[in-house]
Amino acid sequence: MKTTPFRALVTLLLVSGCKKGGGFGGFPPTQVTIVTAQRAAVPETYQFPGAVLPYRRVEVRSRVDGIITARSFDEGQIVQPGQVLYQLDTVRYGAVFHAAEARLTNAKSSYNRVQPLLVQHAVAEQDVDNARSELAAAQGAYDQAKKDYDDTQIKAEIEGRVGRTNLEVGARVSGPGDLLTTIDRVDPVYVSFRPSSAQILDWQRRTSSRALTHAGSALEVQAVLPDGSILPRTGRLDFVAPSLDAATGTQEFRATFQNPDHYLMPGQFIQVRLLGFTRDSAIAIPLRAVQTGLGRQFVYIVGAGDTVQARDVVPGQWTGDQWIITSGLNPGDRVIVDGVQKVAPGRTVSPKPLADSTTVPGNDR
């Protein structure tokens, strides 16, 4: 019978796999990398959705009524304290101011003329009192008229970014009831975030964590921008609400960030990372070692005789590229990290420590 190439190849494999005493020796154990579970103090990183808030927001309103004759700012620009934003028509207030100024001048002259005559008994004391009263009334009218006249220029009270104008040139301002625009101070800014009541309870149960959850603590707050980049500076916790929000079951925390480059903008949503927490006596393993399937999470363990076992675990908080395991692992367990796709429960493997994993071919990194 003629030997085909395929049959020759099969024969060669069978011969090469036979032992000296006969029989197929089987495939060599799959090489995997492992970490040995052990308890240690593990840094914890928490992340929450956050909202950027202005450090201070001022509503720009007019103290007097009148027609807007000029707007001297561009919406969205940074303005300085004292900068004129709007100019109102000055005709009416100018006339009242100049009349009050003339009245005050006349009242001063009258008082200065009669007051020295009182010592000489050349005028009645009542005349001096009347002159003094008129001077006081004229001064009050002048002060009010000057204030109203000055208030026709509506100025910025703080440094910050001016918002959209609600009234344009030619519109009539009825007084303080009309909101003209707003100014937001954007350096520094606040970032607000809300941990859940369960998370807060977990922190309160641990002394080291509890010390970080009050204003002025050593907690570092990191801002993750919408594009995934990290703000190159951290913030500090400056406010913790005294009670939970009954509607959401969360507690407001607020951090202050310096913002000279204006990367953070009021109204922006970002992610907030908290750095500084530590969980004592915790077991942490690389994230990729944890598998998910059929509604459960598990890891592969190298047991006695280097055979593979599946072990259900309950992961907790992430910390960097590791996962803290709250239950399911014991110190000394050998957890498979790389090569998990090549193994199954009951199979024999050849384990190597993760530090030597670069020498293992075909790692599933």
C-alpha cells in the first residue's frame, strides 16, 4: 500500500511522542505566570463623577433705571474689578446731580456767612440752625445724586469671566430687578463630587480613611479631564456637607483647584480621583487575572501537583492596575495572571512568577 504524505506525518508524530517503553508521552504542561497572594497595605484610589463650579459668581445688576447706551465688553472675556461693562443714559441723572451740586455750594456759602455772626450776636441762633440744617440736607441730596449719576456706569465687582448679556444697547433697564449678566471667578475653581452613603460608611469604619474625609485634610484630589488627560496639579478638600442629601443618599464633597490656564470651566463634568487612602492587610492581584463568566467573577489557581482550579472571588476597589479581592483568596494562593486562555480546571501547568513572565512565550498580555 502506498504511503501518503499525511500518513507519514502522523506516523512521525506518534514515533516522536513515544517513550522508550512505548506509548504517547502527551503535550508538555502549559507555561503560565502567577502571583502569590499575600496580605499587605495597599493604596486605594477612588473615582467619582465631578462637576466644576465657579469659585464665586456675581450677578451684574443696575442700581438705577435707564436706557443702555453702550456695552463695553465681549461676552466670555476676563474682566477686572472696576471695569465698565454697561453705560446708561446720563441726561436725567446728570441734571439732578448738577442741581444738587449747586444747592450744596449755596448751602455751604450761607452757613459760612451766618455762623461767624452768631458770636457777634448779629444773627439769631435760629438762623444758624436753619443754615446748618440746609447744609446737611443739601449734602445728603448731593451724595445721593452723585451716587445715582455714578451708577449709570455699571462696573465689574470682581475679576472673572463675564457671561452672556441679557440686555443689549437700546434696551431699558428697570433697576435691580433686571439681571444684565454674570461674572464667574474661574481661578481658582471648585470641583464638587458626591460619594454614596455606603462608601462614606466604609471610610468612617477605618481610622486612617476617616482622617482624610474632612476639610483641610491631606487627601489629594486629582481631576481627570473629559479627554482622559490628568490635570497637572491636584486639589484640596475644602468643604464636606454636614448631612446626606435625602433625595440621592450622597454627601457633597468639594475641592479647590488652582486654575491659571482655565482648563477647568464652570459647568464642565469631569472625573475625580482621590489619592491617599490605604487599605491595611488586603490582598491585591493584577486586574487581568480576574475572569468574568456566567454572571460570576473568578480566578484560576495553581493547586497541588500544579493542577488548575477555578476559584470564585469578590473583587472590591481598583488600585492602579490591581484589584483588591475582598473574599475568595487566601495568603499563599498561586493565582494565574498570564496564560489563562490556555488553561482549564484539572489541567497541569508549568507556573513561573510574574517577575519572570517576559521569558514565557505566548503570554496573554
